[in-house]
Amino acid sequence: VHSPQVNAFVAGGANIFIYTGLIEKSETPEEIIGVMAHELGHITGGHLVGTREALKRASYESILGTVLGIGAAIATGNGGAANAIIAGSNSVAQRRFFANSRVNESSADQAALKFLESAQVNPDGLKSFLEQLESEELLPASQQSEYIRTHPITRNRINALETKIQASSHSGQDTPQDWAEQHARMKAKLVGFIEPGRVPWVYGDRDLSVPARYARSIAAYRNKNVSIAITEIDELIAMEPSNPYFQELKGQMLMSFGRVKEAVPHYRKAVANAPRKGLIRIDLGRALMESDPTPETMNEAIKTLEMALHEEPRASNAHRLLATAHGRLGREALAKLHLAEEAVLQRKLPYGKRLAEIALQGLKAGSPEALQAEDLIEHIKILERDKS
């Protein structure tokens, strides 16, 4: 969630939403892992049952719309960080949503320690994260993070955890080097996309590390400095030619700069090196559709997008692209079916039902697509009953 506040929350079942502010202010990957372990404690503890029943059935869009006041996705809306970050605002509904009981928070902390011990992860990150929160308690309420205003007194939480953290067999162990590097790159990617103007202040001219180059490349791209952006990403690709995220970024840049056909090979390489990353496959499908209108390319895009949905079943934009591709091939019934799927994911139930019924009329009885339409109609009826 695009917000400078240090926060995270659980909604819609087993889904953890993490604020960009938490990632930006984290100093180690263990701090983020500690927060995730805490939120998993809420999930496994059943803390959302009952009062959050409606949100369990909600889509990502409706969760963020209800809780945060959903805005536009930042940057270009392409894969990776840009796809994951959504703008929101602080509202009364948000604060009410985050207001869990003190008992639940303490229970989630204790569960987090068990998870970290089982995963053989250093629990010191959970403590250092809480110590960062403790420093904010001296600030006015308007400047404090939601974690402070809706959770028990931080010092009490630290005291309750300290003995068990010290007793952990993994306390004090070094951070794995690849974790530290991934964490640094994640922060570099965020600052490059969200605040490109800050990149020169965060990474000095003499900083030639991969995260610094990554941030500068993204910042140049966001500032429309085409030559610098391409030069920087090419240097990163030369250093790590099999890195799927560098290839993805090059493809994203070329797409934005109107060089669509040049983008396709980079997306292909990204998919080849990260075959289970559905968001990258969706971008490849879109690039294929925009690069070549021939039936062969449309069919390849359809296959690519269908594979993406196996990894990202709730990606409504994949259904929108599939509807477009089938429509270009004259397959109107299939186009309507995917528009219906998109509508259901966005919880536009009456509209989705109407589209699915129209699609069913044009599909061969007993075909897999017709059965899919029938299942979707029944699913919508169940959702409508639950809603009422």
C-alpha cells in the first residue's frame, strides 16, 4: 500500500497488505519478516473471523476501496513493485479496521516468535522494528504510525518478547548475504518509482553498487530521461543477464517509450528466468498484443495470459487483456466470458452475471468454456446470496 506510514494489516482472509513506508524505513530483511510473522499470527489466530466476514469475500479492489479509499496505482501499473503498490488515504474506516484488541496483538507477537524459531530466522528484527515504533511514541498522534495508535504500548510489547528472543537459538545470527542484497534492491526499486527526485540524495554519485544503479535507472525512466535510463539498465543486464527483474524493467521502459517490438524479447527473457511470476507473463502478453496484430501473435498472447492466471488467479487485468485478444480474433463469446470473470473479481456481480449469461449463449454446450460460464454464474449466485 503506497503510504509513508510504518504499517501492515491483514484483510480478505489470508492476505497481508504492507505499506511502502514500512519497507522504506526497515533496516534489515528480518524486520519485514518479523512484521509478516506477526500478521500471520492474526491469520492463524482467527482474529478476523466474524467481524471481518464481509471482507473475507471481498476483492482486493473492494478491500482497499472500503478500508483505504483506493486511488490510482502509482507509476505505470506494470509488473513488480508498480503492480503491487496502491495509493490510499487515512480515514475513520481505516482506523476502525486496524483497531484490534490488545489480547490479539499480544497473541500475534507470541505466534510470530514461534514462526520465526520454526523457520530458523533471527527474531532480533521483530524487536528492532518495535524499537523503531517506540521512538515514534514521543511524536504527536498525527505523526505516529497506525501501528502505535492501534496496538498496545510498544515498550510493553518489547518487554514481553525480550526474554524469548534472547533464548532463541537464532538470535544474533548474521543476515544471509542474498537476503541483504534483495532487501537493498527492493528499497532501491521503491524509492526509484515513488520518489525519483530523492534518488541522488539516497545514493551518492560514487555509489556504484547494484541497488544504487537500479534506483538511478528507475529514476531516469520515471523522469523520462530515455538515454540515461536505457544505458543504466543495459549496464545492469550486462552484469546479471539472467536477472528477470532487470529484463522486465528494460521491457517496461521500452513499452513506455513506444518501442513495443523491442520490449518483447526482454519480457521473453524475464519469463524464461522467472516462469512462475504471473505478473511478468501478463506484461509479456500485453506486449505481444501491442507489437503484432496477427492471429498467430494473438494466440500466443492468449496462451501466455492463461498461464499467467495459474499463478495470479485474481489478476483482473489479465482477463481484460484476454477479452481484447479473443475479441480481435472474432471470438465474441469468449471475450464476454473473460469480461465476466473480470467483473466478478471486481465484485460487479450483476454486470458479471449478465455477461456470463450472454457468453453462455454463444458457447458450444458441454464445452470447457461453457462449463466455465455455468460455474461462474453459480458462483455469482452464491456471492449474491451471501451479500444479501
